[in-house]
Amino acid sequence: MYRTIDTSLYNTEDFFKKADTTGQCWNWLGSKYKNGYGKLGRAGVMAHRIAYELTRGHVPETMCLDHLCKNRQCVNPDHLEIVSLVENVMRGDSQFAKNARKTHCKHGHEFTAKNTYIHPKRGSRLCRVCRDDASAKYMSRERG
């Protein structure tokens, strides 16, 4: 998923000169991706990964670094935590994460194993009570 970073190519002192370390978040002052994450070099290595590996150690290739501060420009190692991709997404504010955290449907029915239908193609979660109600209404309209 992520390539291994050769930290011997980077000097810790020189690296952090490219960050504003005066506040709690150490905002990256160098190049950035369009999504706000700092990058370094032509290869576009993510700055926060380099910061973590220079100060804390190796990040396994299959793992992500979660910005606990929610600031994508931050390279402060104290604000970064190694997590799985799923955990990182679930901690975020994407629509997928928001929907996955819901415990009840929009009509107040609880999402339980018995009351939850997973759409086979989309993988979306539906309330069986609401799905059955909608189906019954549709069938009554069709019958006349």
C-alpha cells in the first residue's frame, strides 16, 4: 500500500526546518498535495510519514498514520498514530464513516444483525423494517 521510506536519506534537523514547529501542530511549509497533505521530493513521499519514521520508527507498509489533530499539514509525531486503513477511515468525517457509525436508521429502527440487510451489489446497509414497509407500499400501489 505504502512504499518503504529510506530514512537514511533524510536528516531530522533539516527535515523539521521545513515545518512551523512553533505551535501544537507542526504545519508542513514545503510542497503539498491538493488534498493538503505535505509531500517531499519528486517521488512525493508523504511528509508526515517521514516525520514519524525519523522520530518514532518504522510504519508497516500495510498501515496508515492517523492525524489525531485532524490537521493534514501537521507533521508533529505526537499527533500521529499507526492504525489500519479501516480504522483511519472510520475515524474520519467521510460520508462512508458517518453512515457506518450510525446505530439506527432514519426512522429510528436499530441496526441489529436481525434487522440489517446488506445490499449484495452496493454493500450498503438497509433497515429490514423500512425495506419491508417500502416493499409493501409498492406492492399495494401496483395492485391497484
